[in-house]
Amino acid sequence: MSSENVTIDELAAGLDQFGYDFDPYGYMDEVSSREEGFAQIKGELLKGNLSGYRDYLQEAVEEEGEFALEAADLLDLMDRYEKQGKLSVQQKLFILDRIDEISKNKPTPEKGKLISSKEDVR
């Protein structure tokens, strides 16, 4: 797998195709169409619910059948998808320091002095 960013559509499509190929009867018991399956998976990914998919793929890897390699590739894709949105501890601390610095330097209006609205300025 490459180190490119992974889109949610790419991951959802991969998971959807894997589910359909791995267990087509179970897949069709869960959803009435491929479009519905894709939308359902994408919705779960948007909510951050990846653990069920991760467990499902891990079981396929452990079975060491014909789908093990594809499941391992999807686990890698899922790892890259999760990591691309995370900040390191150093990045978080830098952002918090900048917020603190900006809030300390923010000018405050003088007491009793009203700030005019846009309508008043016109």
C-alpha cells in the first residue's frame, strides 16, 4: 500500500467490496443494495466506528484463507485513514500555546465604552 492519504470513500468502498466478496449471503441479509451497503459503511466511518470492521477483518486474516491478504491490506488502509487525522503531542501543545498567547494579547474594550455595531457605522 502507498503512503498517500486515504479518503473515506476509498475506505468505505474497500470495506463494502470485501464484505460482499467474503460473505455475499450475509451481506445481502444486512442490506438491500450495494449503494445502501456503501452508504451504511460510510456513515459508520464518519461516526468513527471502526472497531467492528477492524475485528471482522482481523478474523479474516486469522482464518488464513483466500481473503486473508485482502483483509490485511484493508487493515493497513484503515490504519492510514485513522492516522492521517491525528496530531502528535508536540503539535497539540504548539496549538494550545498559540491559543493561550493569542488570548492573552487580545485587546479588551474599555469599561463603559460600547462597541458600535455594523448598522451604527453605516
